[in-house]
Amino acid sequence: MLGLNPLPNSFIIKFKPELLNDKNIVGFVNHFKTIIGVTDIFHDYRTVLKILNMLKSFEYIIYILSVVLILLSIYLVNSNNKIQLFSTSDLY
């Protein structure tokens, strides 16, 4: 039985995405390296930057797609209401 954990303590830090960009990542890493007791910082800088750039480029596509879908849903609801109203007009 093991009395002490031989692995060093570790934790995961999550950032708010609106505050994170490629210039801030280096600043955050350097800040956490200066903390007493921190021996290593593992981060995949290239993958984080690729994901940030990909999300930034998809942001406009998502906005455009959402506007198109909202307009399409409004049109479909309106046309459905018109069809239903004309089909039941003899009841009114």
C-alpha cells in the first residue's frame, strides 16, 4: 500500500473564451510559471491557436446560418397559418 502519492499535484485551468487570444496565452503561461511551487506547465499552444482561429472563422458562418434559419422558420409558420386559414375559411 502506498502511503504518499508519488505524482505531483496537478490541476486544470480553464479560461473565459472572450478574454483569450494568441497574445494572452503566452502571458498567462508566463504568469503561472512565476508562481512558487509550479514546476511544469503543459499546454498545446498550436492546437489551442488552431481551435481559436477555427471558432473565430466559424462564428460568422453560424451567425449567417442562424439568421437564415430564423427567416425560414418565420416564413414557414406564416405560410402554414395562411394555408390553415384559407382551408377553414368556410367555417368562419
